[in-house]
Amino acid sequence: MSAGAIVYKSKEEIELLRISSLLVGKTLAEVASHLKPGVTTIELDTIAEQFLRDHGAEPSFKGYHGFKHSLCISVNEEVVHGIPGSRVIMDGDVVSIDCGAYKNGFHGDSAYTFPVGVVNEDVLNLLRVTKTSLLKGIEKARNGNRVGDISAAVQDYAESFGYGVVRELVGHGVGRKLHERPEVPNYGKKGSGPVLKEGMTIAIEPMINMGARHIRQMKDGWTIITLDKQPAAHFEHTICITENQPDILSSFQEIENAISKNKNITEVVLTLN
Ligand code: MG
Ligand code: MG
């Protein structure tokens, strides 16, 4: 999925990546404001595509290997790559929404999982832990560390709760292409893998299952579901390796502002320490 060498970005290019990445957050916030029981996934997709185009961007996913939509919407046991369609969102669903924006020659990529209506506490905990595992991974995204330091941080945290960490799908470099080198797995060993260097821009995206880590692809050729049909969660940020702290180029701030105004969605709080 990601070919070629690692592409290091200039300061100017990083600012363009930030514009695209922040637009993804704004788009997901717009979608979140319309998310409620009774809405169909294609309605959400249409809202996202219109919002992206109104802001001078193209949906990164539309046309990607033949994908026909702007969002991947994955409900309950669907992990990622769910295809928008006539499915109606129900009270109690957990809905992962992944979005990419292409603007000024650069992609931004981010995802958030929303609990709609009344969701079981154990499923809410899966969402909290998955979101927190993303931050645990980002903490390790530092100049001189290795990709495996991110991977191990995500895996160790998620597995400490007994959850399954998906292995077949991974994070990735992001830039002029949606998927660049290096691959960023959510499992692995500290100190292994490519060295992280200033100017690298990567999407970190834990996909965490309530049950076993095993998945399968549906006959539609896209949708990934858990083999045991237990729920899964997915959170993603596009980030940049800098001289010092990791720079998170995407943002959940506007998404969470939208959640706070939408009585149909529960806030996903962190489970840090
Ligand atoms: Mg994504
Ligand atoms: Mg991604």
C-alpha cells in the first residue's frame, strides 16, 4: 500500500499538511453534528463531501483504488473501510468515521469513533482506551526514536485491558500521497523499525477490538469486520516528527465541540493513568 522511500517534508510543506489535516477535523465535526439514530451512512458521506469541496478540498478516499465515497463509516463489529450506503444508524451503535482531505497537493487523514445514543459501558471503555492508546503512541513519535516505539506503546496499552490489536492494517506516512512510507503498525517491539526523523509526517491509527485481534474482509471487497463480531474502535491523527515534541497536525477539538452540542453522542474521555 505504501511504496517508495520515506519523504521528509519542509516547514512549508508541513503547514500545508496541517491545513489539510485540520480540515479533516472540521469535516468530522460537521458530520458529528448530524450524527444521530435514524441517519443513514450515505447521508453522512454526502455532508462530508460537500463540506470538503466547499472548503476547496477533494475527498482523499474518493477514487482511491476504486472506493466511491468520501468517508469510511464502520459500525460496531466493522473495524475500518465500511462503505457508506443505506445503513441506518441505531441507538447504541459505535460509529467509526475516517476521512481524508486533499488540498494544496497534500493529504490529511484522521478518524474518530462516536458512541451514538446509549452505549454499553464496556464498549465506551473500548473507545476510551483506543483513543488513549493513540496518544500513548504519539508520545513516542520523537526524533531519534523508531517506529516500533510507537507500535509497542499502542499495543502494550491496549493489550493491558485485554483488547485485541489489529495487525493486518497499519498507520502510514502521509503527504503528497495518502499512503507513504513508513508503515506504522499498532503492534511491535520497542527499538525496532525505521528511525523517526524530523520532517516525517505519519498517520497513527490504532484499530482495537473488544475481543480477539482477528479480522476478515466482507464480500464487498472493503469492509473489515472482527472475526468474533465483537465491537472495534479506531482513532487516527496525522502528526509530524519535529526536533522536540510531536506536532499533532489534525485535531479532535472541533469534533469534541460538536459532540458536546449533540445530545445523541457521548464524549469519549481519555483513560490516562
Ligand atoms: Mg484514515
Ligand atoms: Mg490512515
